[in-house]
Amino acid sequence: MSHANLQVRKTTVMLADGRELMYFGATPAHPADYQDRRPVSTPGTPSEIRWDWLLGEWVTVASHRQDRTFRPADDQCPLCPSTPGSRTEIPAPEYEVAVFENRFPAFTSHPAGGLAGGRPPATPESLLVSRPATGRCEVVCFSPQHTASFADLGTDQAATVMAAWVDRSAELARLPGVEQVYCFENRGSEIGVTLSHPHGQIYACPFITPRTDRMLTSCARYRRETGRSLFDDLVAAELADGARIVAAGSHWLAFVPHAARWPYEVHLYPRRRAPDLPVLDGAARAEFCELYLDLLRRFDRLFGQPAPYISAWHQAPAGHGADFALHLELFTVRRAPGKLKFLAGTESGMGMFTQDIAPEAAARLLRELG
């Protein structure tokens, strides 16, 4: 596997309960030397997805996640490398980037094989339809350092994370029944993070996510009405306007969207439209790492303390690559020192967002923090 000029080694081992663990990078030198000997078992309760006819979307029911690990002490972190006195999800005493199957997944594989979650037939008998939540959920550990964050990584380490995202996006998209692969990071207790170790997740979803489905519908309507790509024209419009541009490179453009929903929200798009992470070339991947690290550090300088944020990769679902644009959306729920943007009655109850900060002002501040 290659990333720019960096060769990234991938080694797969098995955990004690049969889940896969993948090391990305040269460390540990001999992964097979470190066996997982914990008496662990995976939850036995299967997940399911249920169709909401009024909103036209699937809802996942995964009751076993109620018992997942919740804010353990630092010396009991399950994402740190193992030590003689502490056996974790990662058996090796050191690693660069590690990816493993989530012990408490929202989606799981099923013996009957994959069953994609398309829209069920409209009949009175199908109003209470449910299906197995076929898919896969993985955890991506960005660093072995418990107190680090993604913003603390060097470009080489970030490139190894990118290599893991690329590899897992390609592999998971080939699983039976998987409709969309979603890589993301939740950071900060304000977001609801239950493990403070620097990590993200990857969901291989058995359906097209509701937000992506809305994007696809909007793109199809715009194509019918104009004969053009909505993603291409939006990026071109932001670039021509310029007021919300935060940073720009040869391959990527970062801007606060015209209709931003969150106090500080930045979207990163490749200048040349791509459907997903695996199609990016080495130069685009390398530049992304530099630009992304710069943006994360700007977010941390916004209020003089680490910013709670969500970082979300939007990739084309299966069969929709022709008119979809890969992009990353980064946003924080902090709107001012000591103040959070809570989703109140209009946002949570009706999905009707009200923005507290003008997107142009947010972009200007983020530019100044560069």
C-alpha cells in the first residue's frame, strides 16, 4: 500500500474473541509475537434496523451498546498499547495506527449474508418492518499516546491514518450488503465521547445514510434542472465569492459553507471532484494531511483550549459515484468561551437550524488564526 512516497505496511491479527485487528505502519515489528489472551467475549444481542415511514429513513436498534465502556480511568484505557499489568484491545506494547472491529458495534455481520437496507415496499404489512443490521464497525486509534489528539500528529503519522482510511474504505465497501462507508471522529466530552484516547470510527452501513440521501436527491434535482453538477457549482461559487474561504492548496479547498449550521464549520473539498477516498492520488492525500492538521490547530486556537468537534468524511454510496463529491465536514459545538451550541427545540424537534455566528465572520476569524 502506498501513500504519496510513503509505503505503509498493514498487518492483520486476530483478537481473543475472533475480531480482526490491523496494525498500520512499521510498529510493532513482529505483530504475531503479541497474542491477545484476555477472557473476552463479544455481546450476543444482534442489532437490527427499523424503517421510519414518516421520515423515510432507517433507525438502528443496538441494545447491547448500553453496556459499552464508559469513561474509564486513564490507566484502564482499552485503546492504549498493552502493558504487563494492563491488557487492552491492542496486544502490542507499541503501535503507530491500529484499527480493530468494535467490541460494541451498531452493525454486525450475519450468517445469512448481507442484506442492504433499501426502501421497503409500501404496503400496510410493511409499516413495522425491521431487518438485521448487517455491516461492520471499526475503531481507528490515531496514536498510542493517550493524551494526544489528531492535531498533535506529525504529517507522517497523519499520512498513516489516511492510509488506514483509504484501505478500510475500499475493503469495507466490498462487504455484502454495505451501501456506504463512513469515517468519522468525535472529539471532546462535550460531544459525548466516552473514551478520551485519540481515535475515530468507521461504519460500514447497510443503508444510505439520511443526510447523504438528501444530498443525492438535491443533486439529482439540480442535474435535471441545469444539466450540471451541484457539488461542482457550489465549490466554484464559494471560490468565486471568496468571503468564506479559510485555506486553499493545489488539491484542496477549505471554506465555511454559505449556509453553515454550526458556530464554526469548515468543509474540505478536493479541487478535482472524486467520489471517495480510495481514488485520491498520493499528492492529494499528502496535501490533505497538511491542510487538515492546520485546520485542527486553528480550531484549538479559537478559544485557547482544545475544541470539541466532529469530523465527518462524506463518501459516495454504492452505485452513486458519478455525481457525488467526496468531502470532509469539520465543526465544533463551542460557540464562545464557556458556551456551547445546544440543539434546542427548533433544531432537535424540527431540524430547523439557527446560526449564531455569520459564516463570513467565522471564516475571517479562522483565517486570522492560521
